[in-house]
Amino acid sequence: MNSLFTTANNPRMDEQKIEALWTHLHWLTVLAEQGSYTAAAARLGVSKAAMSQRIAELERAAGVPLVTRTTRSVRFTEAGRRLVDDTRAQYAQIATSFSSVREMAGVARGLIRMTAPVAFARQQIVPKLAGFLHAHPEVRVQLEASDRLTSIATEGFDLAIRHSAQAPETHVAWKLCDTHSVIVATRAYLRRRGTPATPGDLAVHDCLYYPRTQAASIWSFVRKGARKTTAGPFTLAINGAFSANNSELLRDAALDDLGIALLPDFTAQAAVQAGKLIVLLPDWRPVGAFADQLYVVRPYATHVPRAVALFIGYLREAFAGGFPL
């Protein structure tokens, strides 16, 4: 930007004089956006004469013509176009930064678009929304419950919940909590079929499972507190009359006494706490069936609306304790 103010007829201007022209430069970018002195003056809330005077002062300081006026519009010279192109982004950034600072003292408002896995959205997000929305009555939340890994930025989401083994590297991410899988069944089923004492006992039970791959009928376990060995986890082939690609459906099938279900803790939590499901094999930890961490993620952005930032903070606090059973 400064190079335009250094010519044979105009020695390099000192920093103080350049700073005095910052408003002039802003008016020039507005003129470029509006296309005429009349429209630019109206946009800035000044007179057309004041607009013309500022541009003339800027041209004298630059030492080269910046704008050529016609009867109906303006045409920028090469120097004028270069000056606009070099400064437009800086003024946009200033406006964005100032808006961000103003929001810090303002009221959170606007629409938050988010996506989350179906089971987690129904069981954990929706029950916690009331506290946030009551505290921020000018905020609206639009939730898309989907097990599809959506492209957050491309599809216009402000944030997403991800159940994964590690933080997504393509987004800004905060860990909400650790999760773990559990084996559960009803008392009625256990009275009828017996209670498994070891993972191997599951081979003779009706098991309810999530059919992700061809190996979905394989369950793996590690003993809690055991040191890692080269032998790896204990695995076994399980059998059952029902499988589903949704943990809520597996939970409901277990509640109907159809068998033993392997569930993420956030799906099992309410039924376990209510005494409707019993956690089995407490000395063993299922591995590999579901991810073991929850994240809230958002796209990279220079400005994050206050409502989105507050909601992320609310979710982090709400889920910090995980899902105790």
C-alpha cells in the first residue's frame, strides 16, 4: 500500500501523514463498491461534495490519478484499482474485529445450526437445550440429527458433535468427555438365560449388535486394570436375532428382553440409572465397538458469533463429567 505514496514527485510520506489518510482510503473502497459518488456519499452519510474532496486529497497525496469520473459512474485507474484491492481486505477485517468486540458486551442472538449423531442428539443434546435457550431467549437452535459425517462448512453448520477416537484435524475442536461401551441386559432376560460371568459366556447368549462391517458379530474385551500384552484383547463371535445401526434401537430391544446389548454409555445411562438395565461384566471393558471420545467442532473462521461461542462453552460444561452409570 505504501508504494503508491512514493513517486519521483512525491517523496515517501512519513507514517503520521499516511495515518491521516486512513479515512480517505476507506472512502475510496466504498466508492469502488458503490460505483458512483452519489451512492458512496449516501452509504457513508456524507455530502457528495465532501466525498469528492476526500478523493481529490487522496489523489494529491498519492501523486497519481485514482478515479476518472464519467457522467453516470466512476472508472478507477490502474493505481486506484490497485489501492482498493490492497486495502479492501484490511478494512473488512477491521469491521469484523470490531463486530466481534461489540458482541462481547452484547446479547447473544441469531440462529445456531448444528449436527449430531441421532442417538446422542435425542438422548443428550435435546434434554440439555432448555437451560441454554432459557438463558438466551434471542438464540434459536436448528439441530440436524444424522449419523452421516457431514461437511460442516460446506453444508452451513456452525458446529457439530463428533463421536470419534481423536479430534478432527480439519476443524477447531474441543473435547467434551471420554465415553466407554457397556454390556447390558434386563433382569428378566438374565433370570431366563443366566448372567454371564466372563466374556466367553456371551457365546451362548442372544446378543444385540451394531452391524457396521462384515466383522460386526465379533466383540472384543480387555480386562480392566490389566497391563497391555502382546496377546491383545479377548475376542469372540456373538450370535443374536436382532441387529440395528442405531444404539437407541439396540437399547430398546434390550429393554424388551430380546438379549444382551453392547451400547455406548450415553445411550445406556438413563435406563441403567432407572434400574431397567443391568451392567454386566464389570471387570471387563468392551473395545472397538464405539469411539471413546466426544468432541464439539466448528469450522475455522475469523469471526465466531457470540451465540455459537456461548453454546460451545455450555456444551463443554454440560458434558464435562461424562456419563456416569
